[in-house]
Amino acid sequence: MARRELCSFRWNGTEWATITTYSNSEFDSKLCTVNQQNTMPAISEPIRVATLNILADCFPWFIEMAIRSNERFEWLCNGIINLNPTIIGLNEVTINALQQLQQCPFIRENYFITESFDENNIEMKNCTNGLLTPHGSIILSKLPLLEVFAISISGSKRKAVVGKVEIDNNLKTSVYFCANHTTAYQTPKNAQLRAQQIRDIVEILEPLKLPFVIMGDLNLHYRFEDAVVIENKFIDAWAQTHFSHIYPFNDKNEGYTFDTMKNTMIPYYIPGECRQMRLDRILFSNGFPAFAIAPCSMWANEPIKSDNYLFPSDHFGLFIDLVTNVTDINKSTISIGEPDPSVEEILYRNAQNNTDQREYRLGLVRRTSTLVSHLGWLGATALGLK
């Protein structure tokens, strides 16, 4: 698969300026400045890794009426402020979402970003790196981005976006973070395509001989798609920190990031939808040099307003807090660079249970009844009655 070098960007007080890719030696000389800018966490400070599919705003008007993107994107900036991640991958980012992110004072003060557009020429709607076609993945990082590139993946116009950072000042530990959004829909053909798309990324990253993370809406609809984790020797952050036998990483929480039982926006967006799936993942390469200090958690998993159906997205986000060394022997940690045997066994069983590969479709009765109900709601909303 093709690799394309990208720019990164940093707010300089007046604009999002293009950052020249740092070499390791240049990084050393810039370290003092970086610390003064509050972009490099202290050694003892955990590294918070996060991901979220924000749900794009480039759909037809009747979908936009249900998902109310302006309200959701306004929440997104506040959500990032409250979560305060060290590095975050976002999927389905459009020009409008990027504009909100670029104008957020907290993001300007704290993050490097992998895509930008000229705020003085908004009508042009052109992004510097060309990643949003019409939506795509971006990375925001408090850590300086030493290298940024995009990877083409099979059967998709979207690119996987990769940033190289140092996660440990003392050990000079460089790693790659990849934000990726694979092909959607629950069909056997698409399951095979998703597996290939992830292999495409691995084939680019593995030869670089550095640990890496692939995170985002990987759209793993079927349980047997856990084979992606087993075959690539990944450590799945949620599984590792919830399916283990080790306390407190053993609560067996299923971790559904697409959950129609909890996310009240989904039925308004996709009438008749009733599934619960672990679509979003944070996957670490084997040997990743860090430890989780708490179970992987969800964010963006509450309504924007308590008395309304609207959620930040149709997906819940994930985040995990890491340290690169364990200094407190009384603190519970678990490696995210070496698979827990009990977790590996569960994922292996899921991977082997591949007899049900049916394409997901709503039944005719359910589809008709939900569509009629939804059309009534749309009409009432358009008339101001809802």
C-alpha cells in the first residue's frame, strides 16, 4: 500500500502554522521549548490515549435533522477539554468539524494537529493534507509529531493517518499512533475487506521496527472479526483490561461502543436499528512499552442534555491511561504490550465462532413500521411540533 508524507500544524498565536517534520536530533533541541508550551507531559503524568467517531455532518437533510451536528460539534470541543487526552484519533471529521476544533482555544493552546484549512478562506473548503473527502481521520497530539503520513487502504478513499511521537522523555521511546476508519456494514465481504485494510496498515508499520497503535472505528461488526486481533498479535485495550482474570481488569464488561440500548440518538438516525457491537478499538502492537493503570473506559457516552435524545455521536469513544514504567508497587497495572492468556483465549474463541456470517438486514415488517413512525417524527419536527 502507498504511503504519503503529510504536514502537521501548530497554533502560533495568529494561525495554524505548518510544522516541518522533526528529526530525533531536532526534537532534542526543541524539548525545552516544548515543555514551556505545556505539550510534553511530565514523566510521572499518565499518557491518555483516546478515540472517537464523531459522526459526520455531510448526510442528507433528513438525517441532519435527527443528528443536529452543530450542537454535537459544539459539545465535541467541550468533550475534549473535559477528557484532556494526550493523543486522540477522530474519525468522520469534516471541514465544519475541523473548523470548530481549530477555533477552540484549548486545542489551539495544547495540540498539534494532522489537518488544517485556511480559516481566512473558508469558502474554498480546501484542506492542506487533503484528508477530508468529504470526511476523514485526524490526530490531535499534545506530544510533538515527529513524523506524519497517510496510508492508502484497500477499497476505500479514506486514508489511515499516522503520527510518530516520543512517549518517554528519558528512554527516548518513539511509537506510532494510527487513526483509522475501516469500511462499514455487516456483510461477509466487508468483514474480509476490513481485515485486509488493517493488514495494509500493518504491512507499512511493521517494517519501521517501532511499536504502534491502531485506533478508531474499525467497524468489527461480527464477533469472529476478533480474528484481526489474534492474527496480527495485537493487544486489544478493552479486552485486555476487562476480560482478564486479574483484578481490577476482570469485570467482563462487553464494551459496546455502538449500543442501541443506551444511545437514544441511534433510532432517530437509523430507524429500526437494534444492535450492540464493539465497533471501536484501540489495538496495541505486541511489545508496546506501556502499562494500563486503569481499565479502558468510554467517553461521549452520555446525552448532551439529560432531557433530550441527542448524543455526541452514534458511537461511544474509548480512552485508556498509560504509564511507560511502574514505580508504585501498590498500584494495579497491566501490560498492554503482552496479551493476557485468559483474554487471548476469549478472543480466540470469538475468532473461531464464524458459522454465522449472514448479512444484517431488517425484516420487512420491522423496517416498514419503523419507517412510518420515523416519517411521522420527521414531519412533526419539520413543523416545529417536536
